[in-house]
Amino acid sequence: MIVIDSASPVPPFEQLRAQLAGQIQERTLAVGTRLPTIRRLAADLGLAVNTVGRAYRELEEAGLIETRGAAGSFVSAAGEQGRERARRAAAEYAAVIARVGIDTTEAVRIVQAALTQGVPKVS
């Protein structure tokens, strides 16, 4: 179930993207699951079509969903690649932290700040 909080400082497209990404990563939405059309989900959530479209585009760019033309958008098996990419990035971050001598508590604070402030997209 997707819930958009209109009082939240987080933009609606990001709320939607994060909730769908979470459901995919938690496997609540299984690989191959067909997602609602952009128009239908926009109507169901009371959002603009462009808002839902942006969330879907970002999920597709992250490899979590794939669009198959007129057939629609589906949860992608490539999402596992994203999880592995995150594991590799975490290992690299841990190595940098060790090299520069930052303690674990501070390293976690740095990650939390990056996650809450938003991180620029890395290709």
C-alpha cells in the first residue's frame, strides 16, 4: 500500500519512489509483478501523472523496474544488481573510512546525513 503524506517536506514523487523501491527490495513486490499504469496510479493516489512518471523513471534508471512498451512496467530482476552495487559501494566506503581514520559512529552519521539530505545520482 502506497501512502503519500501531503504535509511531508519530501516531494510526492520521492515518497512514491522510496515506497515502491522499499517494496521491491523487501520483495513485497516480486520480480515480474506488473505495476499499475502511470495514469491509474496517479488517479488512485491523487497525484499528477508527471509525478508518478518521474518516480517510475527513477525506478527504471535504478534498475528496479523495466518498461515493456505497451505491456506496461514490471518489477525487474535487475534490482538484485542494484543491491549488489550497494554492497560494493558500502565496502568501498568502509575502506575509505578506515584509510582516513574516521570512527564507525562518525562514518554512520555521514551516511545518515547523505541519505536524509539526498545524494546526487551516480551513473
